Amino acid sequence: MKKLFAVVMIMLSIHAVNAQRAGGFRYQMDFGAAMPKGGGIGALVNMEPQILLSDNLAFGLRLGVAALAKDVTYYSIPQDYNGEVSANASMAGTLNYYFNNGNSRVAPYIGGGFGYYALSSVKIDDSDFGDGDVGNLEASFAWAPMLRAGVELGKFRIGAEYNFVPTSDLQNVSGQVIGEAVNEYFGFTLGFFVGGGKWGK
């Protein structure tokens, strides 16, 4: 029994150190900072199962959450007011191409995706306006593209991404559009992946 267990462990170890191969599965997770267009700060988390379509091309499904604090613009007032956004969720199909010929542990990559973004409502922090005057930026949904690039070293990764999410309208209590919030954001991420073999020999 011990010998059988040892053989199984050796086979699993050999499988784990194999290079990236078409048909393999991998699962990656990224954490990082998010910066809305026009100013502000936030954080993001992405989880993404992938299947290798070829040794250098992966198709995935990215599930992401971005918490953003940003400014809200009012059309009739020449001043931006601080707004607070709770976590926005997204689900996007992705493609990544890796520049690696199998002889190096370093694999630069470029990629992109297209997906569905659930945009949460905004709470206005400025105290000069009553709720009856300002209104709310209600939760909404949008389809949007995403571009990214980075590099993988072994099982670890560093990357940057840009999410081209459309703006959201701010309405008053009468339903009139009185402003907008920009939802585009840049992300800087650090992460890792498991499965799918490894880069290099």
C-alpha cells in the first residue's frame, strides 16, 4: 500500500511540473489596486478558471469585484462632489496569449475580454445637498471590454488591466438626468495560478 501511494505521489509530482500544454486547466487569482478614470482609488479581486486552447493561448472566465471611491459630476454645478461606490461585480470571457517558447520561466502576456458589469449605487457624501435635490445614482448593468498585459514568473504573475465600463447617469427625484459617474478604471494586480503545468523546463 505504501509503495502504491509513493508511485501515485511521484506521478502527481511529475504531472505538476510539466510545462503548459493544450487542453490543460488552470485557475488564477489576482489582487490589486483600482484607479477610476478622472481620479479616486479602490481595490479589486479577480478569480479566473482557464483552459489552454494551445500551449500559449488560454480562454478563461474572469469573475471580478472592484470597490471604487470616485467623484460624481453634476452638469449644472461647476464642481465635482465626492461619491462612494460599493463593490462592482463583473463576469467576462477572456483570452490571454503568452510569449514563451518553453525554454524560460518568464512568460509575458497580453489579453483582453468582454463581459457584463453590475454597477452598484452611489452614496453622495457632500452635505450641502438634500436627498430631494441630488437624487441617486442607481444600480445598473453594462456590457464592456477589458484589455490587459503583464508577465508570469513560474506560478506568479504581475499585470495591468483597463476596464472600459460606460458612465452611469445620476438622476434627481423627478427622473431627470443631472450628472454622471465615470466607471472606467485601471487596475494593477499581483497574483498566482495553480494547475496547467509551469513555464520553462
